[in-house]
Amino acid sequence: MKNFSISEVMDSFGVNKFTWSIFFFLGLAMVFDGYDYMIVSYTMPQISAEWGLSAVEKGSLSSWSLFGLIIGGAISGIVSDKIGRKRTLVYSIAIYSLLNIPIFFAPSFGFYALFRVLAGLGLGACIPVVTTIFSESTPTNRRALFITFGMAWMIVGWVLAGLVATYLVPRVGWRWCYLVGGFPFIYSIFLHFKMKESVYWLANKGRNEDAVKRLQEIEKVATGKVTNWDPNALVVPPKSKVVGPKALFSKTYRMTTAGVWITYFCGCFTVYGINAWLPSLMLEKGLQLSSAYGLSIAQNAAAVIANCSTGFVAEVIGRRKNLIGSYGLGIVAILIMAFVGSSFWAILAANIFLGFAINYSITAVQPLMAEGYPTDIRNTGVSWCQAFGRLGGALAPIVAGMIIGLNLGYSSAFLFYVVPLLFGLLAAFLLIRNETKGKSIDQIQEENVLKAGS
């Protein structure tokens, strides 16, 4: 039998039943992830009122889970590259869902903050490993599309959080929203029994027989046939000489690392800062609680469309051009939202455009994270980038609280986000030089390893 590569075989299947099963398996995990984060924003006014929080303390409610996300994300990348994608995902969902339950009984702000940090440790592993699995489970010509579509599931979770809060908070209070957040533990058990390990990870670990067996399972789902591939004929790209976090800062990857880290940091700062404060800002603008929640839900619904759109565009014009343009679009949306009139319909329209633009920007970075690194450090690269980005997300609500506390007015609460978006645009233009559109995972690995050896 002639030699073959994983990318060659996976690409020959095209988009198939296996691709869609992965899409829905991972998608539901992202829905729960999105719910867990966004429920803080929807319960912020009630928690603040119950415990008499200052503006800075109120802003920090969203930040506590993000501090856990940073630590959990950084650790999980190394863990996933060692023990596998599946186990890391299952453990992460189990951890953050179980640690939501004690918040139902939270007697104080300190207790709440502690368990949000602990839950964040599990939550931080979820998005990076999902991004990595998508990149390793989809055909080359649809990889960016599925990565960004996958992120859209998280926004569905944001919308779900708004719907749950809209129903539960006025009736039984904010605590029940966190009890609902414990249900994903059941899904982690389901994934443990139903989900399989990444074929790229198996091959990279030298487990060629297991990798071929996994390929045959995928082929049976995709085509109904099974080919007797010879494990000895499987061509696996050479491994990186340097692995782990230090590889991200080596000569080969430092430019990629700087580019995706800065752009993602700036995007997270903007998205998480606005999401954390939007309901409160709308209440201060004179809207009713249901209307404020409605605007957040509308913005997040627009974000779903944005996540789906950016994948299509990235497959057409390339990852780099798509990313640069997206940050310019975000700046325009911020300016419109800052100076929108008092009409509810004008606010709604500006809010929908803002939700589309800023989420388009942050999602446009996702394919470059996974495609910028080889298999043996891919999830380390993705998770460390997302951990750094979430540092921006953790700082944003606190900084926004300080800005709002200065009483500079509604417009100022939005205008200061122009600064991080401008930095993100410059980072994308100056630091991200390699285009990965149309390149297979194996090809990217070979190019990076050859570059490292030159």
C-alpha cells in the first residue's frame, strides 16, 4: 500500500456525517460554556443590589471567572497536548458545572468570587480544546468555517443565559440561574462514553495503529466503507524540536504568538467589557429591565450571525485580510453606539450592529490560533493565546467600572473601546504575516518544523 497522510484521507471524505456529529458534540459544550460566562452579566444588577457593591466591585463580578479561565486555560493546553483532547474536554465541563452549584448558597461577595474563580479553571479549558478539535476534525477547505461556526454555539449560550435570566430572576431570584449552570455535568458523562480521541493527536504520539483504527471509524461514518490502511504507511510530519509553552516564544513562532495574542487580547477586552456592562448601562439610560435584557439578547443573536459569517469570508479572502478588516468594522460600530440617539429602535439597531462587528473581530482570530502551530503544541498555543486574551476580558469590566465611575457620560463608556480595537488592527497588520488558507494540518506542521530547523 502506498504511503498516506491523515490530512489526505480526511480531506477525501469532505464534509460528512462525522464532521456534523463533531460539530454538534462540541457545539453543545460551547453552549454551556457561553451560558456559564454570560449569566454573570444578567445577574449583575441583582447581585450588586443584594450585597451593596461599588462600581468597581460590580464590574469585577465578570472578572473573577475570567481569572480562573486564564489559569485553567494555560494549564489545560499543556495537559491536552499530553493526555489528549477528549479527556481534557470532559474534565473541563465536569469541573465548571459542579462548581457552579455552591453559588446557589453564596452568603457573601467573597464566597461568590471564590467559586467563580474555581469554576473558571474548568471553563478555561473548554474553548481552546474545542477550537483544537475542530481544526483536527474538519477538511482543509472548510476548517476556518467550522472553527468559527463552533464559536457561534457559545453565543447561543449567551442568548440562552439571557432567556433563562429573563424568566428566573423576576420569579425566583438570581441564584437559580447558577443552579441551572450545574446541569452540563450530565453532558460531560455523555461525552466520556460517546466521544473519541483526535486522530492527529494519536498519530503525533506515535500510536499509528490507534490512529488508523480511528480513521477507519471516521471513514465508516463518512462513507459506509472501511479501508485496510497499513499503519506503517501512515506518514506523520516530524515533531517539533521544542515543545511546551517555551516553543510559542521560539524564533519560529514568536511573530505568530505576538500577533494572535495582541489581537485576541484587544478583542476580548472589547467584547467582555461591553457584555458585562451593557444591561447596567441600558438601565442607567432609562430602559426597563426587560428591555435592557432584550438588547443584550439581540446583540448576542447578531454575534451568532457574525461568527458564521467570518468563517465564510476567511475561506474566500484569507485569514489575515479578514482579521484586519474586522477590527476596522468594530471601530465604526463603537462610534455609532457611542453617539446613538435616545430612540429605542435606534439603540436596538446600533446595538445589533455592534454585537455583529465586535464578535466578528474576536472570532476572526480563532482559525489563526489553531493553524499557527503544529499538532504537538497546537492546544498549548490555542489555550495560552486564549488565556492571555481573557486577561483582557478580565480587566475590561473593572476598567470599564472605573471609567463609568468617573461620570463622564454614556458616550465615554463606549468610546474608550476604540483604543483596544485600534491596537488590535495594528497588531493584525504588522505582526500576522503568514496566510494559512488552503493549507492542510500536515502541510502546516511540515512547514513549521522545516522553518524551525533552518
